[in-house]
Amino acid sequence: MPDENRQDGERVLLRQMRRTSLFEGATLVALVCIAVPLKHVAGDPMLTSIMGPIHGIAFLIYMWTVIHVVSAGGWRKAEIARLVAAAFVPFGAFLTMRLLKRKAAALEGRAGLS
């Protein structure tokens, strides 16, 4: 039973990681691909002054989630580096979805063996 509870907790953490990754990635794309070009092309900094803090909060939540998820164990250093690096690359968060899905599938596979 304790192993089942741990796997349930890991599932919840992976779902949370996927959601925060998508949120952080979407705010980064909006900032880099929409707000910053509008600031420089149209000379209107209003959108960057709105999106900048929103993305900053999303980034902090994402990093907290990465630390929380990784501290649960079972992550290789390369996977951790990939999660962190994805936060700095536009569309990087969307590319990590495959990694998170593989982790979830591996977790399901372990649950099937129990």
C-alpha cells in the first residue's frame, strides 16, 4: 500500500509538472514572439510590461515545480538539465512533454508490475 501511495503522488507531481510547463512555455512564447516584437516594431512597451511579470511568476512556479518533482527521485541529471534548459528556450517547454509522458508511462509500467 505505501508503494501505491507513492506512485499516486508521483502521478500527481507529473501532471502538475506538465501543467506548469505548458503555462511557463506559453508565457515565454507570448513574451518573446508577440510582446517584444510589438515593443520594438510598434514602439509600444505596454504588452511587455504586462507579459514580463506574468512570465516571471510562471518561471518561478515552474522552477519550484521542477525542484519539487525532482526531489521525489528517479530523475537522471540529463533529464533535470533538460527540464531547466527548456525554461529558457521558446517552445522548449512543449518539447519536454515527451519526456514527461515517458516518465508517466514508466510509472504506469511499474504500477502494472506491482
